[in-house]
Amino acid sequence: MPKFTIHQGAKTPQKQQWEENLRGKIKVKHQIRADTINDLENFSQDLRHISLVVESIQNNYQALLTENHHLKSTLLQLVDDCYCWKGNRCEKCQKILKSLAPETAKKKINTAQEYEVILNQLRKLG
């Protein structure tokens, strides 16, 4: 009959459970890290897309500002080329000038002043 010998290196059930737990934890950590890398790659792609969208918005806004400036310059040139003069503008030039300086401009100045007052008050509190 063959003899079975137990080697000192043989695993007891407790050691086997510990090793299985260790291997399981390592596997889970590896999966978490792989998922994290995947998430970071996706996030990086999202940031690149957002960057392209922002760049497009900037370009469109710059084009809008350029066109707006061109239109205002054209209107002012119409006023300059008119037969009327400062202080005695014709009806057409008065309409053009009013369209370039709407009443809301005065409100914006007041809003900016109010904002500055609020900021000063907040700074005094801090």
C-alpha cells in the first residue's frame, strides 16, 4: 500500500481560505483599477468634446461680435454721412442713434453701481 505523507507545506483549510480571500481581493482591486482607467479614458474623451464645443462657441461668439461691430460702424457711418449735424439730427439719424444707445444702457450702469455697493458691504462683513 502506498504511503501518503503530509508535507509541512501542505495547506490547511484555514490557509486555503486566507489565500482564496487574498486572491479574490487582488482580483477585485485589479478590476476596480481597470474600470477606473476606462472611466478616466471616457472622461478624457468627454473633456475633449467639451473643449471642442467651447471652442466652437468662442468662434461663433467672436464672429457675432465682429458682425455686431461692423453693423454699428455702418450705422454710425450713415449718421456721419448725413446732411444733419450733432445737436440737430434728422429723424432718421435720431432713430439710428437711439437704437445704438437703448434705455437699458442706463439701467445697466445703475445695476453695476448697485453690484459694487453690495460687494463693498460684503467686504466690510468679511
